[in-house]
Amino acid sequence: MKRKMSVCAAMALGAIALSAIGFTGCGKKNDKTLYLYNWAVYTPDSVIEKFEKEFSCKVVYDDFASNEDMYAKLKAGGSGYDLIVPSGDYVSIMKSQNMLEKIDLAKIPNIKYITDGVLAKATYDPTMEFSVPYYMGAAGIAVNTEKVPDYQKSWSIFGRKDLAGRMSMLDDMREVLGDALAYLGYSVNTANPAELEKAFKLVNEEWKPNLVKFDAEGFGKAFASEEFWVVQGYAETVFGEVPPEMRSKVAFFIPKDEGGPMYIDSLCIPKGAKNPDLAHEFINFFLRPEIYAEFLDSFGFPATIHSEAGALMATVPNYTAEELVNCELKDDLGENLEAYNAVWQRIRFTE
């Protein structure tokens, strides 16, 4: 899905035990290291360094490229992590399979800053029994306004034949089908075969012929080099690649009226975590208004889950929280997942 900046290099596991530092327990020999399993480049180095310094701890940051990769690794027996950051649909899956520890909210007083609005959308765990929201966002559309001066803020831009050969969409089933479903006025989680078929026809017959490719890896670089003029993707990835002199001719938007799929990534403690107390400390630290504002500034994110951090930001976000009003959280599809997979295979591997 998303989310980029720089990560903290993994620390040596055999470091000498730190002396005790009070109630945090970080100085205990078996608690000195927090093992964080997160999306690639999704926690700023500066935040990790501040946490390490304040709590006299080490953070080992391991990353994954997709929820599927993360889930498969843990399901296959991958262990040793104290914190993971799955998206909401995978929180739901992992809850049901007893893969997560319960969160002790009494140890996280800064949860008071999480808005009621995000919890209302987090239907997979609205009382934060197993997860605490990390960030809520969505993919959108980046347009090179020098090359494409006239455009509508709509997913229909991918149907423009005059832009054929200059556009890409994500290689992501839920994102692409979700955009099509939202554009057609349907739920991004629909189980209706007729609605899925209409989404298939829209993508396959009207959008796909104009795309260079479906691309979840290099769209930011291709946009920055002006190989692509319009891309579906994540703002932080696009602006992470665009040079400063080009930013004035880049428009990024999430179609406000149509909506689309969105995600809530959440902090969870996996079953069997060795350092749950330190994991709770990190969650509470991360939600401090000034620390969360630093996180938002690092990626150009709006303050979608936090009631106070927005006022402390030093930068203007790349999109607004208001653009997410009509977006819909991607749910765990359960037995309907196969129907989506079948449609996506038809799109990806047929002429």
C-alpha cells in the first residue's frame, strides 16, 4: 500500500544490557530492544531515534511490502516481533485467528487524542481491544498540470484516450477495483456479482487500454521523470520522488465526491511478543502530539486520526482529511475474496 521515508538501521542483537531506567522496563536485559515490523519506510528515523534516546532502548525495524507478505510470514511461524502495523482488514483476519495480544489501554494515556471519527470507521476493532490506529489515508491521483492543464477531479480521468500511454494505475486489486466501484456508486466491499462485473468492464474496457501498465513499485519515479503524466498512487510516494522545482506543477487529489477505498493502518502486538510493555510505551510515545506531528510532517500527511497534532505541523499536507469524507474502509472480504481475485485475474492477464 503506500507510505515512505527513511528507516532506522537494524541494531546488533548482542548489545550489552542497559541499566534499569525506572517504570518503563527498557533497561531490563530481555526488554532492551523493540522489534518493529512495519511497512517499508513508514516510521521516520527521527521518531525512532527520539524513542531510543528517551527510553534507553534499541529499535530493530524490519519491513514488509504488503499485508499479504506480513501475514504469510507470521502465519508460517515468523516470530520475535513486538509491534506490527497491519491494515484494518488484516487486523480483522488476525483477530479471528488469535494472532494478536490484547492492548492494555491503561498503559496508553495518549489514546485520548485518537478521534471518534476514525474509531467510527474502524469497525474491525472500534474499542481498540487489539489495535490502535496508526494512520488513516487513501491512494489518489497525481497529475502533471503542465502536461495536462485541463482535468476533472474524478477517477474517470483514466478513461481519457488523449492521455493513452501516459498513465498508470496501481498493481493492486482492491485499489483499482475499489476506484471503479466507487466511481459507479457501489461499495468498495460489494459482494454483488453484477456490480463486480460492471467494475470489471469499466477497468478492462475503458481504463486499461489507456494505461502503460499497472505499477505499484515505480510509479513515483516514472511520474517524476515525466514518463507518466497521470498516476494512481500514494501522495507520499509521488512527492518523495518529485524534485522541488517540479512540485508547483503537480496536483494530487482524492476524488471527493466519488470517494474510493481507504485504509487504516494500526499498531498491534502479535501473539507471543517478548516485550509487550515496551510496545505499549512506543504506542503511547508515538501518539504524543508533537511526535505525531513530526510523523505527519515527514510524509506530508493530514492529521486524520489525531485531534491535536495537526495544529503542531510545520508543513502543508499533500491532501486534506476532508477529501476522505466519502472514502470507504476496505473490509476483510472473507469468502468473497475469491470473486475479487477472479475479476482481477481477468483484468491483469487477458488482452
